[in-house]
Amino acid sequence: MIRKHSAVGLCVLAGTLVCAACSSEDTSGTGGAGASNTGGTGGTHTGATGGTGATGGTGATGNTGGSGNTGNTGGGPPIGNCAVFPGDNAWNTDISAFPVHANSDNFIDSIGRTTGMHADFGTVWDGAPIGIPFVVVPGSQPPVPINFTAYGDESDPGPYPVPPDAPIEGGPSSDGDRHVLVVDGDNCVLYEMYRAFPQNGGASWDADSGAVWDLSSNATRTIGWTSADAAGLPIFPGLARYEEVVEQGAVNHALRFTVSQSQSGYVLPATHYASSNGDPNLPPMGLRLRMKASYDCSALAAEVQVLCTAFKTYGLIVADNGSDWFVSGAPNSSWSDDNLHDIDGITGDAFEVVDTGPVQTY
């Protein structure tokens, strides 16, 4: 993921529709440091124990109040004692009746109309869990210092309640995005880091950037600030989780996905972009897509049918630069990788872009 596109800012979160995520390597335009999940074997977001709310914590510093759409009832299963953002948060917004964007066809063409999707999550590949892992900690988890090595001026300061054995995307030896996601399940605060490395056995952590999210709030990051994601959005609410897809049989929120080329612009709730390419036909960060209501998923595996329903109801959000049509999720040893591969037959032509607001720059 390319972070800095110029001398201006980096990532920010949502506003009107709220929140998204990040990973993978940018191939569009210039940029600074960034993550590299190109095709995505992902990390190990599995539950753990831990967590007092770390200082610097409820809601990212410098964030502004998000507006969120009203009347929504979406949202994934609770984490600890926490809902994953309010029901009117952008991630939880039903966009099945939203108007089609005037530039929808060009956006879909640029991402790849005949390119198949890919579930960037599953069991294990090449020795590492597939997907972006997370850990749930209790409010008593001791906070530890966080040293930011790249974007400290746009990161929420530590300490964060990160356990010494917190799962790292791609595994401990990963040279990719190395996201670390921690949910304080008592205080309902989400801590996310990009390119995170434990120091002295996890007594502290180095990370390129970090963001703190109050799960009870629609507050957004300052325009021009990065998060742990290129779009300046939270990662966790955009993940497909096993307990939703298989155990609950429903994903009641939007899902995060990546594109190989993006434009130098964003659509709220995203507030950051990671490209210097001004082509208006390339997708901006935060662009919202929806599977066409007419698309037939009935012959696909049950897991993919659940995902299709989510695509039609809550859609996908462009969250980072990476491989086209890679959909993010959390690893779980119980996933059926064979069943998830059914998503590969769904091409970009199954989708349309919905209008959630203008493309903005800074």
C-alpha cells in the first residue's frame, strides 16, 4: 500500500458514509512507503486476550464528527461487549437503493470488467494464515509504547494495549503490510497498526502508522491523515469473518477490497488517497460498489452466497491499492478454501458503482 502521494496528507476516515480499510501494494502513480499485500495471503487476525483501553484511545485524535446515514440496521456480530460502530455508520449502511454513479461503467472498466474476484482470506497459505488477523483483549490488557517509524505526525499516539503475541498479518516473518488489529472488548476501542514489528518480545512495538477508533462513534480522522489503511479508514469493520459468513449466515456490513490503480481523490467516508494519477475514470479511495441485484449466485457455495447478499445490500469499499477485486477477511482454520474459491468466477461485470458523494482532493 502506497501511503504518501505528495507533500500533502495521507489517510483519513469517514464522514457521511463512515469507515473502510487497507492493504496491498500500489501500482498507480507515485507514493511513499506503504504495505504490499499484492494478491494477498494475509495475516492471522485471531482472537486473543488482553486489553485496557490505551491512552490516546477513544476515537482517533484530530478526528472530526462523522455524519453517518440514518435508519440503518446493519452491523456484524458484536466483538466482546461492543457493536462494530453505530448502526448508522457507513460500514453498516444498506446501499441497495442508492443511485448508480454516472461514471459507473468507466470505474468498473478500469478495475477490470472481466477480471474475477478473489477471497483474500481463508485458512493457511505458504505457512501463514490467509487474511488480516485481529485479537480481542480485555480492558485490563496493559498498554505498551508504540514507536512510529514513518507517519507519526498522522498517527494516534500510544500506548496501545497490544499483547506481546498479537497476530501479525502474514505471520511474524512477513515482509508485507504486517497489520496488527486489537479490539478492547470492554472499552470498545479499536487499535490498528500498519507495518508493525514487536520489540523486546512485545514490550513495545514499532509501526509505520497507527490509528485508534472509538467503536461507539462515527467520528472520522482529520482530512489528510493516514490510518492503518490507504483510504484512512478502519480495517476491522470491512473484514469478512467466519462467525458471520458461516455461523451467522449473514454479513451485515460493507466489505473492504483493493484495486491495482486508483486516482488521486477520495469519496467520504475515506479521507486520503495514495496515488498521483488524476485520471477521473480510476476509482478513488472510498468508492462504493454494489453487486447488481440481477446477478445470480444460487449455484455458488453457501459461503459465497452469503457474501453475494452482502455485496448486494452493503457493497464493497475501495480501501487500498493492491490486486484488483481482492476482498478482505480474517483468517480462520475452519474456512473451506475450496468453497471460497467459488468467488473467483464472479467478474467485475457483476458490479456497479453507487453514488455516495463527490470525489474530493486536498
